[in-house]
Amino acid sequence: MKRFLSISLTLSILTFGIPTNSFATEGITQISLSASVARPGEKITIEFEINAPKSADQKYGISVILTGIKLFQSVITRAELIEGNQGIGKWRAIALIPTDIFGDTYRISFKGVGPGRPPNNLVPISNVVPAITIIGQSGPVYPQIEISDITTDKLSYVPGERILINFKSQVLSGAVNSEDDIPTVLVKDTKNNLIIRATPRTKPPIAIGGYASGSWSTSYLLPQDMLSTQAQVEIRFPGTSNITFGVAKGTVFSIQSLKTEVKILDIKLNKVTYQPNEPILVTFKTSSSGLLSSDSNKPSLMLTDNEFTDFGIAIPATLTSGNINSGNWKAEVTQSYKDGDYFFAFYNSEGSIRETGPLLRIRTTINSSITCLKGKTTKKISGVNPKCPKGFKKV
């Protein structure tokens, strides 16, 4: 969405410390800034110390992030280790303030980066996190909008039917760009907490209307391959920053389908954390009634993430006992995905399955070696986070 920018030149906000409620016993200490106020084109030096003895053998890096508390603009720079080691050491980062930055108060945060494994808690141990005021150009002026009177033409629909939607808007303050700040209309499955994609499955429908009149309307064609559920209209409209949006919800209505659902139950993985390229073994059960064990009813599964981005090809499951109405199934999925959190989404060509599996993690593990000494005996221990045996000391 485009935004209007005001032309005034500077914004000055008093600096302050941002208190935190709880802190790690190991983490970042002794944070200092070369200045508490900066202008575009200037450099700010941030120094800090790390207290994480268990991470001494991990060659990780640290990014320092300055994030505006009102406009969410950010500046990211890389810190360098200047004293000590990754376990206990002193770090320095130099941030160049961009010339087009918005005036705001920027809080400081830290993020570990590879290839080594950073400490789990890169948070300040002290009770105050320093912030910096940047005197830059004025940021966007965001409107305050209210959406109300969301209605549908009926309270019950069938798959493939078109929903007629109307709603009202009121601009409480600020100005809107009528061309680019048009509300987005979605229909959400409230039973399964999923967005029901309109047909054709491209972008959400565009509402017809205007902020001047305050009246909007659109239609939403439900897909044919749906199961019975509860749903409601969700209107998303410009929020109070460039990364937020407001949400208004309508009355819950029903979608009645004649299709028999195949329920996926008792999903189990052979483990929780996998390395890239490691096979994932999945077992589960199906439950339904009166269905034939046809290819159209046979379940498949696909790896996905929190954005419901499908990866690779759907893998057909193998029936190990029973049938589609009461059966046990298994599947082996070979993956080559980057580190992240994922889960399985279950499908069939009949469109009678809707289920997701438990969370799984893909993590690249880095083995390291240490030498341990007991008297005149030495041992070399390798692995992820290796430790010396009882009675031995690390040398």
C-alpha cells in the first residue's frame, strides 16, 4: 500500500531506557553507545560483552538491529569480536545511519548468525536496554479507519456458492489513498483457523466502493472442494504503521457440504528434530464412514510452513492395516530443506481431508571436538556440544 509522506524536516524524541521484565542469566552485558542522538549520514558505535561460556567453541556471529518503536524502520549491522572469544568476549558494531531514515526512537536488539551455533539467549542481562534517537525526516502519516456493519446475504452456503458481502467504513483521522488503501476481503474458516481461498484461487476479491461514501460491496465465490464448516468474513484495512493492518470480523455463518470427511488421527513422527536430507517417518490413522478405498480417497502429505507454503511433491501414504474408514498408514518423506520449523499438511484428490501434523524442526548440527585429560590419559571427544567424561578436564 502506498502511503502519504509529510514534508516537515525533523522529529526529535527524548531518549530513554526501555525496561524489561525478565532476563537470562547468561547473555549480553555492558552495552554502550558512542552517542544517544544521531542524524542521517552519521555513524554510531555500539559495544557490548557476551557472557556465554558454553558457546566458546562456536564461531558464530552477531547482528545488531536498531528498530523504530513507532514506524518500525530498521538499521542492521554486523558486530565484530574485538576481545576474548565467543564464550566470554567483547564485541563492537558500527552502524551507518541511512540518509532516508525516519525520525524515531530506535531500540537495540541482537541476533545470532551462523555458521556456528549462537547462544540461546542473546538478550541483555541488565535491567535497561539503551535506545537511540535518530533525527531524520518525518515518517508516513497513517489514517485511522473504522470498519463496521459487515453483512452477508445469507447465513448458510454450500460449496461453489457465491457470498455477497457489504460493509461500511469511516475515516476517523488522517488521509487515505483511495487507489491503494482499498480494504481486503477474506473468508476465514473459524473451525480450523484457515483462510478459505476464493475461486479462482489468485488474489482476494477487491471491494468496490470508496472512503468518501463509506459503503463497500464485493462477492466471494467459495471453492467446490470444501467440507462442512463454520466461517466468517474478515476485512483487513490500513493500520497505524507500514507493517500492520486493522482487522474487522463479520457474523459467523455455516458452509454445508455433502462430502464425507476423512479424519486424520494419531499423527506420529519418528523424532522431532531432523537434519537436512534426513528422511522423516510418519504414521497416522484414518477415520470415516461408508467410503471406498479408492485412489481419490487415499491420503497424501506434503511438508509446509507457517505460511502454508507447499514444498516439493505430495507423498502418497501406504496403508498398513484396515481401510480408509478405519486404517493405519505410514509414509516416508525425503526432504532437503533449509533450517526452520515445519509441519505436514494432509490432502487427497477428493478434497475430503483437511488436517495438519505436529511441528517438526530441521536444524543443521555442527560437530566439534575437544580434548579431555585425566592424569596422563587423554581422550578426544567429538559431537554436538561435546563434554568431557566424569573425572576428565577439558584442555
